[in-house]
Amino acid sequence: MEKEIRLIWKKRANNSVKSIFEYIAQENPQNAETFVLRMIAFGEKLSVLPPKYAPCRYRRFENRGYFCVVFEKNYVLVFRFKQDTIFICNVIHTSRLLT
């Protein structure tokens, strides 16, 4: 029997999701809700097979042991593993990251 992996959204990640929602909601509140719900569902799936993700390729995170996964081409979920827990640390627009 496999050990269950917990998933925790850190405060910074939650604040980022809230900011993304508010930004999209300025133009289309319904679209903002749908987009954010898809993003959250995507993040929740990280706990299914976490070891399959490669270490983050962005300089800002690679040396600190973070992992990154792209959501719908424009957003990166930055996370790390600690024992049986995944911590989603931030959600960043790809335009704010340098490779």
C-alpha cells in the first residue's frame, strides 16, 4: 500500500491565485472563476505522481530544490517535496521568469 501524499498550498501561492483571479475578473468574472478552479484542480493532481516532475529549470528556483510545472502555457506552479508532503509555494506568470 502506497503512502498518501498530502498537498499544502502555501500562503504566497494562495495570494498569487487570488491576484490572478482578480486580474482576470476585471474583464470577465465568470471566466476568472473557471480558470482558477482549473488551476487549483491541476495543482491538486501534483500529489498523484510527484516524482515524475523534473527540478525547476528557472535559475531563481533550480538551486533551491524546487520543482516547477507549467499550467496552460502561461503560469508556473512552483513546489517542493518534504517527506510525504508537497508544498505549492507560488504561482508565477511565465513572463516574470527568466530561464
